[in-house]
Amino acid sequence: MTSLLFENPVRWVVLSVGALVVAAAIARVRPTRRTGRAVLVVAAAGLAGLVLQLTVQTARERLIAVCIEMAGDVERGDLDRLADRLDASLTAEGMDRERFLDAARRTLTHYHPEEPRLARFEVTLAAEDRAVVVFDATCRVVTSSQVLDRILTRWRLGFIQDGDEWRVRRIEMLPTPNSPLSKLSDVLP
């Protein structure tokens, strides 16, 4: 229900137009003031719902946006901005926050990810202030000697809410079929 009300404007428009067509058909068959008002109410509710969809951002939408922003941080090599998104208690395959950032800095001096694309998001809100997001990521990786296209990885990020911000508390790389990369140490040697 949350998805319909807040996260999917296309579905909302389809539902609203369908309801408006039904109300208009009823009003045409039985033209009274009451059915005429019902058409206006249905149209107003559809418009109000669309405005609501465009102005409200759910926790699920915000978490997906943070993941996409982080992929952009990595593509730009902006590890300072990425660090701002990491919780102080971050764990990533046995690395703490500082070791993870050091490994990321070393890796990004040799490998340059380009055009990251994130898909197949699975968002689980474990509690009001905790969530887990699993997603696929593909990108092109450029080195000084080669270009590797469409590298596929799958990630699980554990988040904790800190005020209005979601911060990453845990990073895991998951095995993916047909990908040579199956754990974080494959990416951050």
C-alpha cells in the first residue's frame, strides 16, 4: 500500500484515471448533481495523490537514493563524500571504517569505475532506524591497460538512521552468477 500511495506515480495515475473513467461513466448513465460531484471528488483525489507522491519521500526511496549517490561518489572518486555516508562503527569484511576507506583509496588509484547502474533493489526496514538494502551493480572498470565492461556485483548494505540521514553500518559483497567478484576482498585487495 505504501508503494502505491507514495512511491509509484505511474501506478497512481493509472488507478486514478481508471477510477475517473468509472465515475464519469456512472455520471453519464445517471446524470445527477451527486454523480457529477463524485466525478469531481475522484479527480481531486487523484490529483492530490499525485502531488503527495511527488512531495513525500519514503524511507525506502531515501535508502535507494543513498545507494545511487554512493555509486556516484565512487565513480567520481569522492571518498570524502562517501566517508560522510559511513557510520563510525562500519564493518566491511573484517575492516573497520578507516581500513575500508584506505583500501578504497588504494583501489581507486588503479581502477576507475564508470557508468555505475544499480538495479534489483530489495529494501528491508528491520526497525524504525535500521534497514538492509540488497542490490545489483554494474559498471565499466578502466585501468591503465584495459577496459572491463559490464562488471556485475551484488551488494548488501546495512544502514542505521542518524537523525535525518541514513548511514552505512555494514558492507557485504554477495556472490553473483557469472561474475569473478564474489567478496569485498576481490574488489579491495
